[in-house]
Amino acid sequence: MSTDREAGTADKNRALAAAILPLVGGAANIDSVAHCMTRLRLGLRDRSLVRDEALKALPAVLGVVEDDTYQIVLGPGTVARVTPEFEALVARKPGAAPTAQELAGRGAALKAARKARNATPGKLLLRRLANIFVPLIPALIGCGIIAALGGLLVNLGWLPGVTPALAAVAGGFMALIAVFVGHNTAREFGGTPVLGGAAASVIVFAGVAKIEVFGRPLSPGQGGVLGALGAAVLAVYVEKWCRRWVPESLDVLVTPTLTVLVAGLVTVFGLMTVAGGISRAIGDAANWLLAHAGAGAGFVLGGLFLPLVMLGLHQALIPLHTTLIEQQGYTVLLPILAMAGAGQVGAAMAVYLRLPRNRSLRRTIRSALPAGFLGVGEPLIYGVSLPLGRPFVTACVGGAFGGGFVGLFGMLGDKVGATAIGPSGWALFPLLAGDRGLGTTAAIYAGGLLAGYVAGFLATYFFGFSKAMIEEYDVDTEPEPLSVTAPSDPAPAQL
């Protein structure tokens, strides 16, 4: 029976991949295929071949986003299963390379314009930061949950012989995170990954405690992920210099030696001190902000986070979260920012009630809400609030009130933090930590979510629609049947 269910799921994923492929121009139009937590990311040869409206009409497609790649929002779980099926279809149907005429005209102009729009130095830097840190998120989540479980067992006095092992399992990754950051940084900047990891590993080596810089001994871990970033970037530049000037006969010996030596020494005698100071400043600034302006800061951060996600600028916060987790054991920023998702959920529920005749949009909301409660907001952003316009703004209002609620308690001395980055919404409960008991921390976070839901709902219900919008959208918009085979609605469990 289990085999039949698995076969049915595989058939549905294959059918969805088969439905998407012709709508993006077929296999011959695909340059690259990848996926993140919620999106199928496609590199296209000719953007003009994509049938956007037909794609959006597929029941399982929750929205599309155009960035450096063409991104189809399918939701967590679904995208990871559909991507291999899509890759297999592309591999089986390679097609011919497009002709010069096919690449000319409007498609080429659109492609060039898209590249120009997304190739700014700031956006490229943010993408690189994301490529460095996003692969680390699964380990951060897993280790964070194990640490929370170990702490709970210690508080309850259960399994005293097991809790030290859990602490070791959870802490091992964080103790060596600088090495992983260095590895990924070197790979992202075009160097040899293991050399980047080697240059960054000196930061966590216990022996640095015997070294004095400016009359002060270093401490293992000083500089953290920021120092690792700097060490690995420097290693890449040294390695590239060596590749240009070192004779090929000596390259295998000289290049790695000089790369690790130069980058390592500069890290020990400079970067660890500088990055350590920056890291401390980040922690002090976060603590000061919560202590003196918690409610206002939370209101602003919670209200602005959805636009940051929409623009991809939230990636700049990943190193800050990681630095705070290294320093304090948790990041106080993430629970506040997570309130943006609560505002989005409240807004979606209001849209559902305000447009009772729009069956297509209501179906999208029903499919996306389970993911929204678990903190995955992209399906609701790109499938509901952003296309409508005003509900996106009122969703931000909900996030602002939720963030202000959590920030207010930070001012009162009840910090709420997260031991890992990635999850939000209800999925963040197992990762909560703070300077009070777990019950108090969870209650404050739950109160923030409730404030976000209620504020987002009320703001959207009363201010999210004009009369003209109601007339335009409160109609039956069921799409006409497509000529391709489309899968049935995804079950909530797949979101």
C-alpha cells in the first residue's frame, strides 16, 4: 500500500514537471535547473518563450518571480520532489541549440535587460552571501533543535547520561562553523574550497590562545564567521595571484602553501582582532536596540521585512544572525522579523473572507496557508498579497504590530531569540531561547504571532480593498482548462 502511495506521488510530481516544461519554452530553452526551499529556479535562453499566465494558472504553481533566474514558486517539499523530475525531462529532451534568429529580437533584449537590472554590485554581493550561508541552514536547524532538546532534558532532570552527548552533537558544528564558512566563501569567489576552509580554520584552533596581538592574547573563535569570510576571500586572492606567477612545475607545492600561510598569518595578526571588534559591536548594538528602543525597533523591523524578502535584501542579515548565535547562543532579530509572516497570514485570511466568489484565489490561499503558518511566506506573497497590491501593505502592518509586541518585551528584559536561522512561524518554537524560562519565551513569541495575525487581518479586512478592487476581484476567475496535463491541488502536507 505504501508503494502505491509513493508511486502516485511520483506520478503527480512527474506530471507537474511535464506541465511546466512546455510553458517555459521546452527543454531547448533551459540553460540550468536548480531549486531552493520553495522555488524551481530556471536559467532560460529566451525569456519571451515563457507563458507566464499559463504557468500561474497551474493549480500547483503559487507564483513566479523574475530575478537572475526565472523562479517558479511551488512550495517547500513539492519543489524538492518536482526538480529531479524536471531535470530528467530536460535531459531526455535536450533539443537543438537556438538559432541566431531565435536568440535575436525581443527575447534577447529582455534577457539583456534582466541581466543589467540584476547585475548591480549590491545584488551580486547579496547573492554571494546567500550562496555562502544558505547551505549551512539545515545544519543550523538540526543542531539548534538538538540543543533545545538537550536543554529541556537538563531542566527536567531526565537522562543525565545522554544530555552531555546531545550538547556535544549540537555544539560541534557551531564550534567549527568558521571552517564551513571559509570553504563556501572560497568556492563562491572562485578559489579552492578546501584552502578557504584551511585559512579560516585558524580562527577556531585552540592554539591561538598562546598568541598575543597588541599585547592581548587571542581567544579561539575570535572574529567568528566575519573573520572566516575575510580569511577565505584573502585566500582566494592569494591563490589567484599564485596561479598567475608560480611556474606550473612548482604550483602544486607553492600555491597551497603560500595561500594558507599568507591568509593564515594575516588572519591571526589582523583579521581576528578587527572581525572580533565588529562582532562585539553587532552584539552590543542588538542588545542596546532592544533595551532602549525595543518596541519601536520591533515595529519598524517587523513592518519592513516583507519588502526586504521581496527584494532579496534579507540575505544581508544572515551574517548578522550567525554572528549573534555565535556570540550569545541565539539571535534576537529573527523572532521579531518572523512576525512579518504572521502579518502575511492574517492578511491572507482577510482576503479569503473579502473575496468569497473568487474560487481560484481562495483555493490558492487554502493551499498556501499551512506553509504560511510554518513560516514559509513566499506562496502567500507572490500568489496572493503582492499581486493584489494593498493587501501586501496591510500585511506589513500586521508584521509591524507583531514585531513591536516582541520588541516591547525585549525592552522589559524578556529577550526572545532563536538558536538557528531558517524557520519562522510555528516552526520556530523548537528553536526559541532567551534569558527567561522557555515557557515565558514561548508565550511572548506566541503573543507576537497572535498580534501579527490579528493586526494583519484587521488592517486588510478594513483597509486592504477599495470598492473598485472588490468589483474587479470578487468574481469567479477559474482558469480555462489547459492543453497540458496539470496535477491536482497539492495536499497541505506537501506544503
